[in-house]
Amino acid sequence: MIMAMEIMAELEALLRIHPMTLTDLDVAAAQQLVRLSGEDYSSNNNNQKKRRRKNKNEGDFEDGEEEFDRSSQNEITSKTIEENFGKEEEVARPRKKRYRSLVSVYQAP
């Protein structure tokens, strides 16, 4: 949360220095990033507390459990981004078809 306040203070300072540089859209995007970073920060704190409790109770975390925590956190973050900005459509470029000539196929090496 401290980080979010620092970012907002920097934005306000930039607005005072260059009032015409940042548009409303820029400010809205920055606020959205602050909200997202705040969610990540709070969830990371919760995960760290759980890990500390787990370490005290049963020893070290298993690698699989730690990996599961990361993947579930990534899923939550990506779902939050999709909700706020919409789903990103994948654009695949058409592949260039490569053909060999018949001469090169039947030539003796």
C-alpha cells in the first residue's frame, strides 16, 4: 500500500510540473496499475504468512506446493487483467509454406 501512495504522489508531482502531458486516460491507467499492484502486494503478504506458518508447523515447503501457489497466483492475476481490460485475442501470422523443387528432391547427394 505504501508503494501505491508513492506512485500516486509521483503522478501528482508530474501533473504539477507538466499539467498538459498526462491525459485522463494516462491517469486512469496509472490508477488501475496501482490497484493491481496493491492486490498483488496484499496477496503476496498472505502467501508469505501462510508459508511461514507452514514452515513452522511442518518444516520446509514442498517444491510442488510452491509451484502450485505461483501458478494459482498467475491465474488470478491474468483473470483480473482479463476482467479489467478484456480478453486478448491471439493473432497468429500465417506461416510461409516452404517447398523444395523437384530437382533438389531427386538430385543425388
